[in-house]
Amino acid sequence: MNDYLDQLNDVQRQAVTNVDGPVMVIAGPGSGKTRVLTFRIAHLINSGVEPRQVLSLTFTNKAAREMKDRISRVVGKGGNYVWAGTFHSLFSRILRIEAEKIGYPATFSIYDTDDSKALIKDIISRMGLDKSKYPPGLVLNRISNAKSNLITWKAYGGNAELVSRDQSEGRPDMYKIYQKYVIRCQKSGAMDFDDLLLNTFRLFYENKDNVVAKYRERFKYVLVDEFQDTNFLQYAIVKQLTRYKGSSQNICIVGDDAQSIYAFRGATISNILDFKKDYPSLKVFKLEQNYRSTPHIVAAANSVISNNRSQIKKEIWTEYSSGNKIALVKALSDAEEARRVAGLIVEQKNRHHYANKDIAILYRTNAQSRAFEEQLRRHDIPYRIYGGMSFYQRKEVKDLMAYLRLSINPADDEAIRRIINYPRRGIGKTTLDKIMTIATSEELSAWEAMDREIFNSRTTNLLKKFKGLIASFVEKAQTMNAYDLALHIYKKSGMDADLSKDNSIEGLSRRENITSLLDGIKEFIDSDELLTNDPDMDERSISEYLQSVALITDFDSEDGDDDHVLLMSAHASKGLEFKSVFVVGLEENLFPSFMAKDSPSSMDEERRLFYVAITRAMEHLTLSYSNSRYQYGSMRFNDPSRFLDEIEPDHFQNPELVVKEPVTGSDRSKVSGVFPKRKPASKPGTTRPAPADFKVSDPARVAAGMRVRHLRFGEGEVLAVEGGAENRIATIQFEEVDNPKKKIMLKYARLQILD
DNA sequence: GGCCAGTTTCTTTTT
DNA sequence: GAAACTGGCC
């Protein structure tokens, strides 16, 4: 029965078998963290704990599913009854069971970020505030932060620190927006992502009908994965469940402070650092042996992360004695970077017999995927973009979903906003404006506000018709399943008619998207996967479906036998591993992001993100950067990333490429320790204003010997031109001290020929 | 009220 | 470069 224990090393085994009382597992990358978690759960079950008494909070749905699978493999079908999922998905399930206790309908809507932003925008404009002073994204961020720290709008308004910050920024009305936002969400029977947590906290805190006791009793063992990514609120809920008088404190948290990459979302490392204070009888286990990566990769990761200021002390080590050095790719343009990466992928596949799915390309921003997609297609390499959630972002998909949302919760204002006039039914901006004004000022839902007799007779009629339509869907929702209802709505709402009119390629693809959405719903209602295992709940209900879709984060439809090269953001790569990993775009202002350059703590987070990215690699790690990049509509020039300097040259196959070209005259190398100030004119990412007489000449005419002028580098002489047609590269001797000799790709460079 | 075209703005990561 | 916004016109 205990043979699974033989598959563990000493520390791992202790982390698995010490099941009583608080346990913290600090797990470096590749140290068998998932294995420890799953075996721990399996061990609990084997020791007589009922699966349904185990609550396992993971970061992604995918991790949860994987965990369930693995548990089932060890303990059999019972593993399915473990409550494993993300904070958001499990708590939203609890909230649906208990919704009435906190004044919400069980069919509450979940607002995604777009919904929240639209609502905030609406509130701001209705309050007559200057929207340049209150960018919706920033406002949402502030509200989200407040909620994550359990600060109500009232507390916000009374918090001297927050108020004075807002005041000094010229945003004195922030807490009023917060207040209106909260009220309108409430009236709409809607929760945003943070509310799913906040309301769970409230539910437990208010403890009506002993509800918290019920869940404490039920979840005897709580496990939290990726604990370094939890925020104050999430930790507060975990404490509600495990830290109370008489609790046996059976909590196990697993995490790695070095992999904390969600501070921007309110995650706080102090949770992990303070854990010992909250649970004094804590046992700590450190998993430091890396089973994933070869030595150069492990050493590079250690040396990069050692540049961060505070951290829990640990050193990752590996038993592997040999492995490949890190390859470095230096390109002149983003297109060339992608082309060379694609070329290397072809080569690696041949030489090492890698399947496509053994390889991943990781980047800092999703926008970088384009160049790689293009080149992979050109090289006939199947690929897949992971994350991005593009399918559920499509207009037609969101539209149909909005109707579904309304059919179980007609108060959902943001769903109304979406489809009140789609397809066209003559209810335009003016009318919607009126409705929302009433909704805001009288604290009603839009649905209720429509009943006010303030519209002209034509509009009143149109609104009546619209309400009748939605009411008919509400009625159908009582009896139909999610699939039949979606199909019914598609036909009767007029969406079908509208989309069928359009016979362009785009129109066709929209209809295809609807078809796949419907297929997805069908799959959902036919699936027999256990979700809640709660006898009171209809596991295949419309609201269950909507909830599951609202909280989809990773590509859940990942088919195991698909063989694709994976493209994803470094963030999305956390928890995954690949034989060969390409981390691309390693340039200052990109990775690390320009957003981080003024704040040491954000820079540390960028470094942790880089650490996460490179530790995904098992056998091959390739890092690439480009001298120039087409970004936000214009050409940018950036220095190679500082992170490249933080890796000992020994670990590179071709360390000479790390040496910076004197592009900006700066040298940040660790050896010299010199950090010269940049001259404003040569700041990366900026262009000098064009002299009035500057004219771009036809690049094809550029030849050796000519005098040319470059917007950023000044005047110089062309020494040589090499390369053919598409990729001609000129070597130019510029006169400015900061920019001596440079190689420039002619198809991108904007040069003026002077003579 | 609806539509198109021109203009402006803002560029990260995601539950 | 894309999305969001604006203004002008039917």
C-alpha cells in the first residue's frame, strides 16, 4: 500500500507523511512539488481521511485536474471526490450554494474584466468626472487592490493614506466610484473576480446559520499550492478555515518565494514570510533538489535569482552531471529573431528527435507572438498559442453568453449593455444612456430602470419588446438545459439571422465560432466529470456552465495527443516544463518590462519571472534578443536585457554575444560596476524629434561610401552593405561619440541619403 | 438612431 | 498597430 512512498526522496517523504498540523513546503523549480502534493493527498486518503474532506487550492484549473488524475491513479476513483480547484472556482461554487445568505441570487453573474471596466467607465462618465484623470483600468485596479486587502469603500474613504494618495494624484473621488461600483454590481446580482473571494470571506465572517462551521467541519485538510501567489484576502479565507479555536490546523502550503510573479495582482510574499507567525507549530520542509533541468540551466537560474534582495534562503541543486550550455541568439530585428528561433526549432527536432510539444517559446508580452506565428507557419511547424483566452473573447461568443447570462439573471447590467441593441432593435445610445443614468442614480438594475415611464412611446414599445424577449428566455431557462437554451436563444434573439446575412470570410468564421461554442456547451452537459459532488447542486446547470466558462484561464481543451510547439507568456508557463525552451525578447524595456524600471520591487518581480521562465527548461535553453523591434507602430531600439549579464558567461555556448554593442554608450556589466547615466538623446525606446528637413530615402539606393543621416544616431558614412534583397545590412560609421560603428538593417532603418 | 471614416490614445503579466 | 473614440453625415 505504501509503495508510492518509495518514489520520494527523504524530504519529500517527510512532507508527504507529516499530515497533522501546519506544514510549509518550500519547493524550488522542478523539485517534485506536484508529486508531493498529490502523494500527500493520496496518503491522507490511505490513512482514512475521506476524499471530500480534502480541500486543495491550486492556481489553475489544469493543475487541479492533473492533481485529481494523479490522486485517482494512486487511490482509485475516490480521488475524484477531493475538492480541487482554483480559489475562484471553488469559492464561487460555495457562494452559489450559500448565495442567499449574503443577499445574492444563486444564479449570480460573474463579471469579467471587460464587464468591470465597462461599468466603471459608465459610472465615471455619469458622475461627470474627467476620464483622463480616472482611467478605468487604473480605477479597477485600485478597487481590486482595496478588495484584496479587505478595505470596503467606506474604509477606503476613511483611510488617510489612500485618500491622500488619491488627492495628490488629482483623483479625490476614487472611493465614490468604488461605492457606486459596489452598489451597481450588487443590484445587478453580479460579482467580479475579487468579489468571489471577498464574499466568501464575508459569508464565513458573518457566519449565518453557522455556515463557517459547516465548511470547517467539512474541510478537515486544506492544501494550498503556489502559496506565494495568494493575496491578503485569499490567505484570510484560508485562515478562516484552518485557524480558529479548537482547529487542528491541518493546513499545508506549498510555494516558492522565488517564483512569486503576481504581485501586480495583489499577491504578497509576506503571506509566505508571515506564515510561521500565524501557525507557530509549523513544520517546514525545503525541496531543493531539482529533477528537471541540467546543470548549466540550474546554475544560471541560481545566479540570476541571487540578484534579488530578500528571499528565503535556499540553493537549488541537481544530480545531473552533464548537459547543454545555454544558447544565445542575437538578432537585428524581431522578424529575424523569430526566423532564427524557428530555424533552431527545426534543427533541434532533427538532431534530438524532439516532438513539437517538447518545445516552448516564452515571451514577456502576448503581442510578441505574432512574429513567431508567422515564422513557424512558414517553417511548417505546428504551433499553438497557450492562454490569451481568445475564443471566449470573441464578440459573437460573448454576445451569446450575454443572452445566457440574462436568461438566468436579467438584472445583469453588463449583459444588457452588450446585447440590448444587438442585433439591432432600435434601442440606441441615447436610450441606453437614460437607462443607465436612472440605474446609477436610483440604485436599480438596468432591467428595473427600463420600467420607468420616461421614454417616448416608440422607445417604450421597443423596450417592452426587448423585455418580453428576455423574459421568454428566462422562462425557457427553467426547463431547458444549457445547450437547448443556447440554441433557442441563438435562433430567437436574431443573432442567427444577423450572422447568416454575412457571407464574408469573417462572417463564416463567426458562425463557426458559434458552432464551436454550442459544441462546447453540449460537451459540458454531456460530460460526467464530477464538479462539486454536492447532492444539492445541479452539476450541469446553466449557471454552472457560465461559471465554469467565466473562470477559464488556461486552455482547458488541451488535447493530450496534440503535437504543437507551444507559445505563451512567461507567466502562463509557470508549473510547466519542456525539453527545450526559448525565452525570447530579452531586451531592456521588454523583459524586464519598462513598467518595472523605476521600482526595485517590480524589477525583482521581473527577475523572478525570468527565473520562472528559464527553469521551465529540461535539456535545452535558448535565450534570444533583438537589437531592434517593431513595437506599438514604431521601431524601437533596446539594449540586451540586464538578466543576460546576470548569468555567468561559463554557462553560455556563445558568451561573446552577451557583450553589449556600444549602442547607447552604456555599459552596465557587473565587472566594471559602472552605471553611467544615459544621455537623453540615446535613451532606448525613444526617438529624437525629426529635423524639419529630414526625409527618408529609398533604402534600396543606400550603398557603400554614401553619407547618410539617421534619426537617432546622427550623421555617418556607409562603410559596407551586405546581404541580399530583403535583408540588406549596412555598416555605418556614425560621428557621434555615443554611436560609433553600427550595423543597420536597411529595410527598417529610416535613413536619409545626404549626397 | 446608425454608420463610417478619421483621429487619438495607449501600450504587461491574469484569476 | 490596434482599439477606442469622435465627428460628420444620412
